[in-house]
Amino acid sequence: MTGGVDSPPGPAAPYTGPVTIGVLLVTLRLPSRSLKEKRSIVRPIVERLRNRFNAAIAEVGALDTVGESVIAAAIISNDPRHADAQLAAIAEALRGLRADAELVDIETDLIEY
């Protein structure tokens, strides 16, 4: 082709650097007396965490248990220290979102891929 148009670049080299997947599981005890009330507590928590952090956040456990919820967060990073710091920041933010939600258990895991 003429006219000074550059040819398209070739295929990119595959990424061979480190990848860390960080997972946070938080069990909460909630002051709810019905599933509807529970969901009205959990939904805003999940939405606020999603908006504040670049992470996947979802309620993953105790879905049909009225006074309990398990919320998970997952992040991907090329630096395990960054992944760990992000998970710690999410857990800390979760502590401050609702004074009446008691943190029962916190688990974190870093997976090197």
C-alpha cells in the first residue's frame, strides 16, 4: 500500500511476568430479622466496596441465613505486596461501613499464577 500508511504491528509477545490473584473472604454477623432486611444491609456494602476499589466484590456465602453474610473480594495484580495491601484496605473499609455489622472472620489468600 502506498501513501505512507504504516503496516499493522505484528502480534504482541505473550506476557510472562508474575500474576497474583488476591482473595478476601469476610464473614459478617448482621442485625437483620429477615432476608429482605439482610439484603438491604448487604447490597449497599457490596456496592460501596465495588465503587471504591478496583475489585470484584460479591456476597458468596450464607445467602439464605438471616443474620450472617460472607462477602468475597478478588483482585489481580503483578505485585503480591500490592495485592495484599489492596485486600487489607478492603477489609479495613468494610470495618467502617456499618457499626452494627460484626466482623466474625477474615481470610485472605494470595495465589501466584
